[in-house]
Amino acid sequence: MTRTFIALEMNETLQGQLAKVIRQLAQALPRLNWVNPASIHLTLAFLGELDPARLEQAMQATEAAAR
């Protein structure tokens, strides 16, 4: 089973802007653990735990919808 979600990755420009904001927030709130801006994404749908067959179906449907 694979934990599955559909997400959009952020482009380099947005990652850079997020990195700047995270650096500022990290200075103000140093006790928090901040994520790497390159790891940030926008989750569109959480599909849960999928077995390999359902994962393949989800990937095909997502690719078809993106065209």
C-alpha cells in the first residue's frame, strides 16, 4: 500500500519566494522545525493508501486529466 495524493509542485521562482518567507519566520520562531522550500507542494487531493493496481489506475486517470 502506498500513501497517495495528487499535488502540484512549486516552480523555482515561488520556491525562492517561499524560502525568503521561511527564513524570516525561522528567525522570529526559531523553536519550530521548518520544511525545505523545495519540498513544498500544493495538495489537490488525498487518495489515502492504495494498493499497486489502484495506484496505477490513479496515475493513469491523473495523467489523462492533465492533458
